[in-house]
Amino acid sequence: MKRSIAVMVSLLAGTFLVSCATRHEHNRTMECPPPPSWTQNPKINDSVNMYRVGTATGEPTAVAAREAAYKDALRQINQSVLREAVGSVSGKGVSPLPLENVEVLPGCSYTVQTLTGYDGWVQVSFPLTEKNKLLESLKTKSER
């Protein structure tokens, strides 16, 4: 009787340990690695380009997350240009500007799978020459 109790306790303890180890391993694989540092510390505007980091969360695919992050960066550039042109932007009833030559910086596109889908980050550059053309165009339209 004592021997069967000892065997049973050993089996239960072993099962418990395996269960804990398996659960611990499962949780570790579900953790998301931190995004690259450029997502938190984006490149600052310089004399040639303005830079923006677009973000997206919960997208169904990695491609969709990247595209949504790119569109978010375009939205940010659009708002920045309009804010400079008109002073403030409400965001409603404002049509997007025709942004040209917006480029994703090399190595600055990142997606990760999470429990809710895919999250993405994209850092883009927009030439100040293009921005100045848009500002001039907006100024000309407002003077009419």
C-alpha cells in the first residue's frame, strides 16, 4: 500500500512538473519580441526629407499590416502639410493630398504576429521639395 501511494505521488508530481514546463514553454512562444528601436525613436526631419512612422494593429495578414502602416504614415504627412498650409486640420472633409516620392526607408518595415492579428510599423521619407510644391499649390488655390 505504501509503495503504491509513493508511486502514485511520484507520477502526479512528474505530471505536474511536465505540465508546468510545457505551459511555461507555450507562454514563452506567444510573447512578442519588442519592435525595432526605430519604431520608438524615428529619424528626425532633416534638410532634405521629413520622416514619419506609420503603425497598424490587428490586421489579418503581415502584408495588410505593412500596407495599413504605410497608409498611416501617408496620413501623418498629409496632416502635417495641411497643418502648415492652413494652420489647423480637423481631419474631416479634407481630401488627401497627392503625395509623390514617399519611400519606405531601407530596413524600416516590420511586422509581428500577435494574438489579435498582425501589427506593423513602416518608416517613410518624404522629400521637402515635394512638400514645398504642395504648399505652393495650396497657397495658389487659397488665393483664388
